[in-house]
Amino acid sequence: MPEPVSPEKSLSFQFNWKLTVFVALMLPCLIKLGFWQLDRADEKRVVQTVFKLRQAEQPAPIESLNNLESAALKSVRVSLKGRFSNSKHILLDNKIHHARFGYEVVSPFTLSANGQTVLVNRGWIQGNTDRRIFPSITPVEGEQSINGVIYIPSKTPFSVGTTELTDSWPKRVPFIIQEDFQTYFGTSLYPYQIHIDENQAGTLQRNWLTISVKPEKHTGYAVQWFAMAFTLALLYLIFSTNIFDRFRSKQVK
């Protein structure tokens, strides 16, 4: 006599208000974070494209760009003619290059055409484990013609370190606040910095990144957020219904 076949259980839902509220709040957030990371990836691709296009252009005299807005100046190649200050350097602290501690050296550069001053980031130099000892910076004498790229710092920089605005030079700081150094230099400064090109007078080791996080990494973050959203939805389905029991009973059969 054949064994009786037990009737297949119908899909049922067990409402858990605490779990439902949690999922209702978290699921949209996870999905939104995923799309936000995709938007960030698109933004970084645009930045990379603009940077590459502008690097192919001939450098423009910096004095000719005075009337342009900040957005139009970002990553523009410029030419400068003037003199470096060899006595007043700014050291951007905690800069790691090839696993070595050091600084980025920023020097004021006075333009011959109008006497205005712009800060030129000359690149990386190795530091000493004894922080009382500052690196020796080779002076650049006489009038120089150099090329570089306009760099507009973040308005709200984040860095590890403390500002040491003493009366002595060089000044070691985690980031540059233009207004502070206008007071120390006794002159107005251009509202941006210059990242010097290779093979220019005064160039050190250049180690700047076009962007801090690549588009591919943002895309990877987006995949992670979407995966978390999918997992949360799946867990909610498992704990709120008998779908897992139905699946297991079918496997037994």
C-alpha cells in the first residue's frame, strides 16, 4: 500500500513588527548608499577625463587666469615666471612615499609680472625620525620659469597632526589655510596652489594623486551595499515566512 503523501504546506507569512520596521528603515538606506557610490564613481571618471584633457593643453600664463572662477581653474596647466623664497617653506606633515615618512614642501613663488605670490608645492622630501630635525631644502636661486598644474585644496581638509604656526621657519602644518599664511608672508596669495611639473627648477619627488579614490573602488563599494541590501531582504523573507521549511521539505522528498 503506497504511503500517504502529506499535503504541501502553503506559503505563510508571520508578521514581526520589530523586524519589519528595522528592514523598512535599513533597506532603503543600503540601496541609497549603493546608488550614491555609483554617482561618486561617475564623478571620479569625470575628474579623470578633465584632468587628462587639460594635461594635453599648453600651459597658460598664470596672470591671464585672474578672472576665472575656481571650477574653471581646477587642473589647468600654467606657466610662471618669478622667484622662489628660499627662507620661508611650508612642510605638509605626515606624507608617506614608498613606505617612508616625509613632507611635501610648499614654497612661496613671487611672480615677476605683478609681484603677487602663489604657493608652489614642489613635491615630497624625506623626514627625520627625530621631529626636531627639519629636512634640508636645496635653495633655488634667481628668476625661474616653471610650469605646473593648479590645485584647489578642499575647503574642509582632514588630516592627522597639529598646526605649528610659530615665528620660525619652516612651518610644519597638516594642511594649509591661505588666510593664515597671508599674514605670515605679509602679502595676498593666489587662492590656490601649484603642483609643479617634472624637471622644473625646484622640483622634488612628485607623488600627488589625481583623485584619492579610483572609480573602480567606488563601484566595488556600491556592489557591497547592494549585496547587503539583498542579504537583508533575503533574511527578512526567511524569518518572516515558512519558505525555508517548504524548501527543506521538498529536498527531503
